Amino acid sequence: MPLIALCAGDGIGPEVTEEAVKILKLIDGKRNFGFEFVDAPVGGSAYDRFGVPLPPESLEIAKKADAIFLGAVGGPKWEKLEFSLRPERALLALRSELGLFANLRPAALFGPLVDASTLKREVVEGIDILVVRELTGGIYFGQPRGVEDYEGGKRGVNTLVYTTPEIERIARVAFEAARKRKGKVCSVDKANVLESTELWREVVTGVHKDYGDVELSHMYVDNAAMQLIRNPRQFDVIVTTNMFGDILSDAAAMLTGSIGMLPSASLSGTKGMYEPVHGSAPDIAGQGIANPIAAILSAAMMLTYSFNAPDAAMDIEKSVAAVLDKGYRCADIYTDGTTKLSTSEMGGMVAKELE
Ligand code: IPM
Ligand code: MG
């Protein structure tokens, strides 16, 4: 029986995870995957119970599982903790322990939400971007790192490091993805300043030789940030480093109206972890008003990438689109004349549509 680890986490994490599970169970009822769900506490709530953000038992469950669903981690309550105990470390440890090097963050605009974006309709209409973010390397994990005493003050160090194989494998993911889309990859770097990303550009260009059918362009990250807002429709697949991907995917998210709409998949080749791109949103946690659509669409990505059921994923996406079409919204995407739903009402509405 396929085992799904549920790392609901902190803040709105548990609320949106519940809705994603609702949808997965519904799909399972129709298709008999035989999903078994096991809770794996992570983040600040795990720290409160077990004294660490990623208890060894949770890591074991994640390692054993066929797929992992993660809600969100973090919150002001744990911000002052020593670095290694902060909730975010759980997420980073899961990514690195499970080798989840390829982070796919699709930013597509659902038609009915075109006016929910802070950008003009003519800029965002029809956007469909896939950010492929390298997730287990770069400045997030490079050594040396830390803060040390230095000349009577202190010195903080982080290291941006990439090796040829790390760049090659993420480039392949991007080119393969582009083949199934519009056939365009834009590789984002800072090759004019950072040697490690000059290597990035070289290696991506080399890998491109195997993908003559895909169009490759390169862009500096500062320009990419600007182009995402100026003319986002020019992009199909964006492939970039861990930190640039972190930043650009938040920007891409806003094009779709709300970060509450964006799903993600983090893949190793054999295993996947699925999580909404939004964070734990402590300011609205516990109020039942969070948008569960990013979580529900992350469950859809799980069906595609971990359970080889893209048609089931498509059914979920269609149901979400239908619910939006009927004018149902959560608070983050609410506009005049639409109907505002709570987290569980939205999950229920998508479920009803699926049935
Ligand atoms: C993300 C988040 C994480 C990251 C944080 C919570 C560690 O911002 O998944 O984009 O920086 O990768
Ligand atoms: Mg981020």
C-alpha cells in the first residue's frame, strides 16, 4: 500500500493539509490506490513536543514513505531559537536527507483570477510559467558557513557552490519539462559577477546540446526579476539556483493572484515531497480562512509525479478551475462580486466538483 507521510507543520499548515488529504482520499475512493497516511510531526510544533524540528521518527517515516505531503513550517514563536532548532531546518533537512534536488513550482493563472493579480490584466493574462529551482545545493548548503568572531566584531559567511553534476541534473529536469510544454528554457544566473554561476551558465549550455529541440536563453537574475513583472508571458520554463529560485518563485506566485494558489513538487528521481509554496502564515492561522488551493494542487502534483496518475491530477485541476469559475474564493483572492469561502468550505467545494 502506498504510504504518504503527512508533515502538516505549523500555522496554516495543518488546516490546508486537511483539505489536501480530503481530496486525496476522495480520489483514492474512486481509483483504489490504497493510500495509507501517517503523521510525521515537523517544524515548530514538533520542536514544542519533541525538542527538535525534525524528530528522527519523522525523518524515518519520510524515508519509508512513497510520497510526502508538507503543509508549512515556521512562525514568530520559534524565531529566536538557536539556528539549528528553527522550524525551517526541518524543511531543509528533509530536502537534503531525501536528495530532493529538483523543485518544480508552476505558476499558471486561472482565468477567473485575472483581476486578483496586482498586475494589469494585459500583463498577466495567459501566463503559464514553471520555475525549476535547484533545491539541495548552492548557498543554502555551501560550506563554510556560520558567524564567527572577527577583528573585535563578527563575520557572517555563506558559500555559493555548485558542481558540474549538480548543474547537469537540474538542467536536464528543466529541458525535459520544457519538451512537454512550450519548448523554452530560460536559465537564470549572475554570471557577470559570480564565478559559480558562470559555471552554471557553461554547464547548462553544454547540456542543451542534448536538447536541440528546446530553445535556451540566459538571463541575469536582476533582469529576470524585472522581466517577470514587465512581461511574464515571455517565460515558459525558468531554471535557476536554490536562492534565486526561492526569490523568483515568490515573484512568479504573485502574478497568479496569490501565493495561496501555488503548488510545488520537490523530486529526487525516486521520491517526491509536495508542498504549497506559501508559508505558515501565522497571522491568519487557526481562523479557517487560509486558501487550501495551493495544497490541493500540490496533492495533484503528487498524483502526477509519485503515483503516475496525471489524469487524476487533471481532474483536480479542472475541479479547482470550475469552483473559481463559479465565483468561489478564499479571502486572499476575494474580489467584489465573488463569494468568500472558509478553508474547509473551499476544500469541500472542490471535493463536490470532483464527485
Ligand atoms: C520556500 C521557503 C523556504 C526556502 C524556507 C521556509 C526555508 O521560503 O520553500 O521557498 O527558503 O526554501
Ligand atoms: Mg521561499
